[in-house]
Amino acid sequence: MSRKKSRKVVKMKRRQSYFMGIFLCVFAIYLVVLFVQSLTKEHVSIYEVTQKQLADNENLRGIILRDEELVTTNQAGYLNYYVGEGSRLATTSTVYSINENGSAAQEAEAVDTADVTLSEEDTQSIRNNISSFRNNFSLSDYSGIVNFRYNVENTLLDLSDVNLSKNLNKMKKASGSDASFKLVKAKQTGIISFSSDGLEDLQIDQITPEHFKEMTDEWKQLRTGNSIDAGSPVYRVIKSEKWSVVVALSLEQYKKLSETETVTVRIKKDNTVLTPTIRTFTSSGNYYANLIFDKYMIHYMNNRYLDIELQFNNTAGLKIPVSSIVKKNCYVIPEEYITEGNGTSTSSKKGVAAITYDKSGQEQIKFLSAEIYWKDEDGNAYIDANLFPAGTSILKENDKKGKKLQVTKIAELEGVYNCNLGYCRFRYIHKLYENQEYAIIENGNSYSLATFDHIILNSDVINENDIIY
């Protein structure tokens, strides 16, 4: 007999759990928010302190102004000079002779045919010119090549002039009764040069932006050996040791220079460092500075333009970003009020013995550990102003008389967050110099930083004593 099995299935209603769905949605949203925050939140950046020399300098090219004049001849003919480049003229100095046909010089040369020899000084001058040219050579600086050629030419022409000067009496005899032969003396005292660029008459009130567009030296050699016309320039005389360099400035540079009367200047041609007097001025809405020198004019008498470096600050120390600097309020207390432990314990921690009161109003002494951020020259210690309320009294260490000091003096210290130990620790800094990006701070201060310390770069996103993750 077969048995029939019951296969009837009864469906049961499922309970709908709204709570679990809501929880999963909220949790998902929370994860998304955390992810977005991790992408947008500014993270703590670490900076390693290094020892640097920070210079806030300006590199400019300026135009030279001098008290100089081109001297012309009132007679046509051939010239022979008896002074060398850079010689100092007196009113009794014979500068040159002029002869219509040049016969006097030819006859004088025939009288004495001895070879001209280079002295040690002449040789050194040529070597210096060659060395300076090689060190500063640039294919893009055509004026430098021209100046080098003129410098060598002037040295060689000086030797020829010296030889003619020795034969001056022979030349007088050789000229005989030739009325065209004439000796010409200096019209005024000064330094002589045999090159010209046409800007000898330029005055400071004539300076325009056009003078700073094509700033290349274009000198013309005045000693040619050819016959010249009457009225032609024959030499240039510089009448004063004073000279100046005019530079064009931006508004920011103008403001910076206007705040000082002197500034250190390095002349890049030979690395000479000078301290000129500064005169800033404006003209037609443009900003300029006139740097006035009173020595070494002869070194640059055949330059019209100079590359210079204005050295506003040149400070050595530890370099830190300005963004890392924070300010902290500190109590200023005499150093003798700093104690160790609470007077009974063996603790070596430094702090202060503060007078507090219990609930019944009874006076009691409580030791508060305090880090000394800095000690000044007057013997004062600087501790955290958040350590206790202003007006709290403290005691000297081992003071049997119980002399109290009410703490009220607060000062603001600049510092950074040092994170060598894995948490933010305030460290005092003494700034020597600061610009918009970096500061140079004192090195060797036991209360400050040392080379290779690690500090918080973006101090605005973290607080003191925070742990660095």
C-alpha cells in the first residue's frame, strides 16, 4: 500500500527591516564624507632646517655719469701724443703735437730706431686685460669684445707715445722752421682718455627710459694715426674723481631704496664692493636711483654701462619658511624663581612653586612643571602663559623667608613647532632677517633650533603638543 506524501509548502511573510537599510546608507555616506575630507584637508608638512646665507639682492644694469668733456683741436693735421691712457694731466702737460703733413714724426722716428720694450707693469696690464676678457667672455656681449680690443690698443699706443715723448726734443729740431708743427698743452687738469661714446654731455635730468633699452658700450677710438680735420675731438678729459651710476627701478625697488641712504653695491665687472650714497628720484612717472661714488673712477672710465648688484641683506644662519613661524604668550619671571621639583621630591624637572588655595581657603604650595622657552640678557625666564592664571604668586627656590612674586608680566615670543620627538614642541627663534618667503634665524642658541631639526611647515593646521601621525 503506497503512502502519499504531503508536499504542501506554506510561504511565510518576511519581516522588512528598515533600520538595517538606513544604517547602511548612513554608514556609506559617512565613508564618502571621510574620503572627501581626506582629499581636501590640508595635511601637516615637515621642513628640515638647514644653514644658509640669505641675500635680498637686486641685479641691475646702470648708466655711468661723469664730469667729463671732449677736447677738440682747432688745427688740421697729424697728431702725436705724449701722454698715455689714464694719465693725470696738469695745465703744464704737453698732450700732443700736430703737424700738417706728419713729417716731424717721421723724422723723429728716423733719428732713434731703438726697439720699444715692455716693462713689467706694461706686461701685467696686458695680461690683466686678457684674463678679464677670458673670464667674462660671452658671444652675446659684443661690447665686451670691443672694449677688450680698445684696452689692448691703448696699452700699445701708450708705449708708442712714451717713445715719442722721449724724442720730443728731436722732433722739435726735426720740424725746423716748420710753422705747421705745434705743441698743445692741456686746457685743464683731469684724467685723460682716448675713447668717446658721444654721451659725455649726458646729465642726470636728461635721463629717459630710452637710455635703458640698448645698453651696450659703443666706444670710438680717438687715436687713429690719420690726418684729422679742425674741430675734431682728440681726447676726453675726466675732471673729477666723483662718478655715479643711474639705474631704472620698479616701484617696489624704488620704495626699498627710498628707505635707506646707503647700500652695499657689488660691481660685477671686477667684484669690487663699494658703499655709495643713494639719491632716488622720479621723472615723467618713472623711478630711478643715482648711486654716487667718490673713488675708483679710473677703473671704469672706459665703461658707460655697468652691471651691479645691490646687496640689501646678506645674513648667515638657519633658514626657515615664514609660514612655519608662530607666536606664543609667555610669562616673564626672574630666573631665580625657577625651581626643580616641589622642594621635597627628587624630580629634576624645572618649574615654579605656585601658591594656590584649597576649598577652605588654606594656602598651599604647588609645583608646576614649566619649560623655559628663552632666557634674556636681563636674567628673565620665559614660560607658558597658559600654565596658571595671571596674578598668581610664586616663590623662590629654598627661600626660607617665603618671598612672593605676583606674576603679571606677559611677552610675546616668536617660534616654531619642533617635531623631532613626534609631537609639536614650541621652540623660540631669534630672527636676523626676513623676506616674504624665508627667514634667517640665529644659530647656536640652546633654546632655539639646530641644523637638521624638523619643524612644522604649515603651523596654522596644528597646535602645540599635538602628536604627529
